[in-house]
Amino acid sequence: MAQKFPFANFQIEGKVVTVIMVAESGVATPELAQRSMVAFQKKLGRTDLVLVAQGVSLTPLYIGNRAFVDKLKDVPLGRINWQHFEA
């Protein structure tokens, strides 16, 4: 059975960047974050991705291209118009 992931698209630096919400455990270490990123890139066939997890402090943790993360880091998760896809 496929798992549903919330996602949203943002225009950043002339590119459509897809933000995907994942469990914090999926990005708990740099190695896990890299594996998660590669898996989503292969699944979606795109490289302009940012992963986000809600940490213990309820602060969003954005992971990905530094330029994209810098633009997104102050975006509250509750203000994002989430959609869902199955993977």
C-alpha cells in the first residue's frame, strides 16, 4: 500500500520547487536525509526538491538546496496549501 505525502510547489529563483513533508525520523541524520532526498528525486524525476519535517520544538526543519531552504526557512507549515501524492 502506498504512503501519502503532503507536498506544495513554490516559485523560487525562477524554478518550481516542490516541498515534501516527511517524518522527522526520515531526516534525523545527514545520511537518512540524503537517502530520503535521493528516493524522492528518483520517484518524481525531479531535482528541485526540499524536504521538511516538523521537529520536536514544532519548528520546521527544511532540508535541500541552501538557496531554496533560505527562502523557505521562515514559512510556517500551517500557512502552506498542502496537496498529497502517493509514493
